[in-house]
Amino acid sequence: MTPSVFGNLFTHKTVVITGAGNGIGRAVLIAFHAAGANIIAHLGRHSSYAKDLPDTIKYMTGDFTQATQQQAFIDFVQSHTDTIDVLINNAGTMFGRFPADTLTDEQYTDIVELNQHAVVRITRGLLPQLHAASHKVGNAAIVNTVSISALTGGSPGSSIYSATKAFVSTYSKGLARELAPKQIRVNAVSPGVIDTDFHARYSSAEKLEATRQQIPLQRLGTAADCAPTFLYLAAPALSGYITGQVIEINGGQR
């Protein structure tokens, strides 16, 4: 594992990450680990995501379309720590492209439960530990993952996914105001088109190439492009006067 550009900035800090099994979440997990953090992670639904994880990382798997699994993760975290310095709400996906006229109640519910309700429930459930860390060290941070589609509405078949990401974006801004007196900062990272298995599942090669040509930097993003911004927003030494912001990582795409 290569040394972190953030050094040991998160040594003795407890970082909780959801959706850390692959893609952006995995890159964020590895980056925090390299910077010295003690990590408690939700990996997603598949136990295979635990392969090659550092032994020091505490983790569980779970299906966050189920409120009971969200609560199980809250309980898991609380059983391992009394304080949380950083909470990264990253779990989320589209499940597919669903046209508005054929969208089923089950599809709608799964998308909203994972991308929206889980963020609210897990944040609510872990706020006591964030408060405890803030009281102890003077600062704690929440960083939520949203999407460029929160601004654009996404492409056909992703309207509900895009709407949930817009919800989290606005929720982050509102929560930042509410928690500022307690010295808990809340920000969001908004990735553009990132070359992960998310787009391998939901976008054709032709669509991705057409998108790439419209990006000023002329390439798709990578998970490694995204990870440093999470660490930056989590570190009071680097971003202690930043809260209520959404940072776009999209190569200049609009």
C-alpha cells in the first residue's frame, strides 16, 4: 500500500464509512486507512467485498434497502466505539434504469430507501457518537456522497435516483446549519461520471464515450480522483471553516 499524501492526519481518529466495498467507497476506505484512521465500514451486500481488506478494519455487510439492516449497522458501530470523528455516507446505487411509466413501487422504494432514508437514519443514529467526538476534540465531520445528477436530473430512467441525490445534497446543507453550533461540519462530494462498475452496469460503452467527449478534461473520472476530497473535507486542519458545501468532481462537466 502506497503512503498517503495526507500522512498520518487521521491517526487515532475513528472513521465510519458506508458503501465501502467497491468503487468510490473502497478508494475512500483505503485512503483513510493509509492516513492512519481507525475504520468501521459497511461494505455493501456482498461478503466478497471483504477480500484483501486490512486486518485492522472492522466491517459488516448488509442490505441497506432494509431499515433493519441500517439499524444493524448503527448497532455494530456503537458496539465498537463511543466516538466518531468522521462519518462518510457513501452507500447508494441506481439498481437499474426505470422509465417513469413503468417504474414499480418496489423499484421506487428500494432506490429511496438506500439512497435517501439510509443516510438520514444512519446519521440520526450515530449523531451521539459524533457529538461525543466533537465535544472531546472540538470538531467532527460528516461527508455525504451525492452525484452530478442531483444538478442535471440524470439521463433517462434515473429520475428517482437523481432526486434522492438532490435530497441528500439539500439535507447536507440544512444539517450543516443545524449542527454548526455543535462544531460538526457537514459537506457533500458530488462525483461526475466515474469509471467504476456502477457505470459498467448502467451505461453503455457508447454512452460513456459520448459523455467523455463532452468533458473538458477529456476523460472519465476514477475512484482515486474522488477519494482525496473526502479526506480534505473530513480534516479540520484542512477544511475547518468549510461546511454546507457540495464539491463537484467531474472534470469540468456541466
